[in-house]
Amino acid sequence: MDVEFRDLTFKIHKKWYKRDSVDRTILKSVSGKFRAGELSAILGPSGAGKSSLLNAISGFTSKGISGSLLVNGQQRDEKLFRKLSCYITQEDMIQPMLTLQEVMMFAAELKLSGETTLKHKLQLVHEIQSMLGLRECRRTRTEYLSGGQKKRLVVALELINNPPVIFLDEPTSGLDNVSTSQTLKLLRLLAHQGRTIVCTIHQPSASLFQLFDHVYVLAQGLCVYQGATTELVPFLASAGLHCPTHYNPADFVIEMTDGEEEDHITILAAATNNGKLSCFAKSKPDIPDLDSSIALPLPVPPIHTQLPNWKPPSPAQSETSFSSTDSNCINNNNNNNNNNNKLVNGILATSILSYRKISEKHAESEMHSSWCVDFPTSSWSQFCTIWKRMMLQTFRNKVGLKIQFYHHLMCGLAVGIVFWNKANDGAEFFNHMKFCMGVILFHTFTQCMVPVLAFPFEVKLLKREYFNRWYSFKPYYFALSMARIPTIIMFSMIFLSLVYFMSGLPVEMYRFFFFALIGIEVSLVAEGMGLFIGSVFNVTNGSAVGPLTIAPFLGLAIYGFDFAKEIHWAMNAVMKLSFLRCGVVGLVIVVFGMGRQPLQCDREMYCHFRNPRTMIYYLDLENTSPWEQVFYLTMMLCIFRILVYVGLKQRLDT
């Protein structure tokens, strides 16, 4: 699949709330073409627009983009193109707490058809591991892999469904020279099997620069060269820029276009017609023989089983191979070869694809029948796989589980000791209120701050997997919601059991049931609020926004208990918006209501609140039941879960 773009412009519009901001044009009507069977590099000085161009042609960025994006000379269908391509970000984001084998098998479960047998998936995973040199570390946890192994694993995960187009942003960043060379040789090998591989690179050495078949050089948002790496020096010489004999061509072209030499940029951009002209090698590229065990097509399901209305390529389309031209530069617009098959050293390349649109009727029928349109697996299968992966990661995180266990255990013992047997003392009105507020505040801060700090990293992983169409959003969302419930209930019950019985509350099952139910509901609501904050903000901003968000709920929770009967009905309605208030009120009813017997009064003085009904009357809670507070908490739980859904969806769509 040849990826082409014409008159591509990328503008960043000024922010309405920033007076000093102005519109910026990152890409200035550039054109270009990346061919199948070639390893292409986007090169240029810092700030030239390399990542912006990669994001634009891959579809990772759509806002502010104008121009034409084509595949094999046809206007591309973005939805189908995303299915047939993958984007690998600069940061090596891999699911933690899993071995390399497990990560690849989960990816295979998500990316391959449900009709594919487990034996076939294992065979495919093992072949990719062998091809990328990952067999020896297949039982190693991903967090213990080296930088080069992580790079190869990220590529391996995307190769499972054998995409014909691969985009990589700075694949060599953070690697030493040996790992960088191995990574580029691997990408070159994959490209020569028939894939279109495009990557950005900052400043490669001369030996690494020779590994690329095609280079696209940007400077100040303009294309100053496009074509074969071997033709870069002659092209520069024709423009009056002579590269020294023993000088790295990549370094030379960057130095000549680093922004200080604007005349050079203007001359070179005019020579390439801003990317509309390409310089190709006069002779056949020197491609080393490939190991037949590696170069054979990967055993993936035929493309006609993955694409609706698939048609085989016509003979005219499938007989085109590498060719040379006597002319150094040709016009991209007049060279729309829809060649889907490439012959490399006599070996038929993989990814024999025909780009066809999905009929609207077929797409509409699938839209009504399933959440996951054009996904190889069903929604239920995606949910089960993601949920299984999340649960395995949770219980593999031994350090995190131990921290949570000891946190709940020690805090439960501490609160239990402070309020030891005070639940039966009729003279401890204020301690009773502190007890109820303390239990609710513990669950709120514990369950809210954990996702605020941890979830932003998961959002980055989600964005990459979702963009590369591993799964639909709804199965992930429901798996996320369900996977955290068991640990929340388990650890909350440790704390609640300790404080309930150590405080001296009656040993009554229905009373303990409501006590635990309200505590767990508050935990789930607080977790939903933390997930919402983590889905919208990064860790730094979320750490500040989390406590700021809790503050107004806390203020409403402690307001007016000493003059409850004098509070206006409108203020009562506002206070019901605080889930902390609902939790405190619910616990007060559980502690003093529900037919509680009179409390003890060991002092000679009068105990005004010895009768629990007096407490309920004083707090104006005679007509309130614990089920009412549970209902309010459930409503707030649903509201925060909806906010999490909207926040994540917004992050994924931008």
C-alpha cells in the first residue's frame, strides 16, 4: 500500500483564552509519497514538523489538518485505513505485570479472528518472536526488558495482525548504537517483505542513514528533499550545496536547513516543488538476500476474511515490481501505480492487499448488530480478554496489594483503637460524629487518589491500543469498571470489619450489612471521581485537582449538624449532591437508628443522647432511611461513571 499526501497543511489555531497566542502553521502545503516495500525516514532539524507530518498521515492527529490523503492513488477511507495500519509512539508503552509471551497472546486474542484456533495463535506468536529475536526473553516480565527488547516487542505486538502500513515516531530514541542498528535492520527487513514503513528520525549516523530506502526531509514545514538516500548528495549538488566527501549526508542536509539558512530552504523546496517531485535511484536498490525462514509471509488469516467486499487485485495491478528510471526526479501526481504486490529478490512479499471501501449497507448492518464494527472479535470476547488481562495484572502486582492490605489493616486498627467501645457511650456525641466522618473520609481519599496517580499511564496505553484498533471502547470501559471492584470490596471489608466491631457497635448482621454497603458505595463513588480526574488530567495536575475536587464535597458533608432543623430546604437539596454527606448521614442512621437500644451512661451526670432516637431527632433524620442514602450514592456512582466514559472518549477522539 502506497501512502500519499497532497497539499497537506497543519495549522494550530490560537487559544481564545490566551491573548498572546497566534495561529501557527506547522506544515505548509507539503506533498509526498511513501511506497510499499521501502523503509522511509522523515528527517529534519528540530521543529521542522517531522512528528506533525507523521501524526497527520497516520490519522493520529486530525484537528487542524487540511489537504488530500490517499492510498494507492485513491482517496482513503480513514476508518478502513486505521484498520490496515498501526502507529507506534516514541514512548515504549507496554502492559506491565505480564510476561512477553502473555502480552503477545493477549494481543493475539484481541487482534485475530475468533475463528483462529489457539494452536494457530501460538504458532504465529512464536514465529514473530523468532523473527524479532524475542524467543529467549518470552518468559521475562515486560518491566524487566531492555530498551531494544521493548522496541522490538512493541513492533511484534503490531505485527500479529500483519498490517501493511506501519508508522513509528522516533523508534531509535533512548537506544545505544548497537540496539539502534538492530532496530533499523529489523524495520528494513519488514519493509522489504512488502510493508510500507515510515518513521521519524532526528539525526542518524552515516551507516544508519544508508539503511533507509527513502528519505523525506523537512525544514520549517516545507519539503526540501524526497527520494532515495543515494540520490540526496547529487540532488544537493545540483542545487549548489556540495557535501564533502567524508561527511554524513544526513548531518549536512540538516545543517544546511537548520533555520538560519532560509535561502537554502527556499531553493530546495522549489527544486522539489514542495514534495511533488521525487528523486529515485537510477539502479535497482542493493537489497541483501533475505533468510527464507524469515521472509516468508506470516501465517495470518487471508485479507478477504477481514475486509468486507474484498476483491482480488487485477493482473495489471499485481504484476508491477521494482523498476528504475533514467530520470532522477519524477512527479508523484503522475505516478499513481496501484501496485499491491512487490517482488523482492524473487520472494513474493507479504500483505497482498487490495484497498476497497466498505459498503455503507454492510457497515450499517454491522453497526446495529455489534458494538465493534469491523473488529475481528466480538464485544463479549474483547471484554473477557481485557478483563482477564486486568485481573492478572492486579494480582501480579504483589507490592501494590501488600501496600493496600497493610494500609487498610493498620488504619482499621488505628481507628478501632481510637474509638474503642465508644459506640455504646451515650456521653460521646461528638466522638460518634467523628467516627462516622472518619470512616467516610478514609474511603474517599484512599480510593480517589490511587487512580488519580496511576490512571494517566493507563490512558496512554489505551490511546495507542484503541487507535490501532485492538478493541472497541465500550468493552474496555466495562472491563475497567468491573476489574477494580473485587479488590475494593476485599480491602474495604478488612477496614470496615475492624472499625465496626472494635468500636462496640451491636453484633447485628443487618446493621453490619448497611455499614459495609455504605462504606463500599462511597469507595466506588470516590474511585469513579478519581478515574474521571485521571482520564482528563496528567499526574501533576491531577494531584492538585483531586484534593480541590474533594474539598467542596467535604464542606457540604460537615455542614449544619449542630443546627440541622434550621437548615433551609434548598440547602438540604444542595447537600444531597455531596456523596460524602450521603455517606456520613447513612452511617449515622446505621449507628443510631434502625431500632438501636439505649446506650450506656456510666457518668453521674445526665446523658442527653443516651437514647439513640434523641440523636436522630436532633440531626433531623427521623424520616430518612439507609436505603435512601444508598440510592443517592448509587445515582452519584452512575454520574461519575458517565463522566469517566465521556472524559476517556474525549481523550481518545482528540
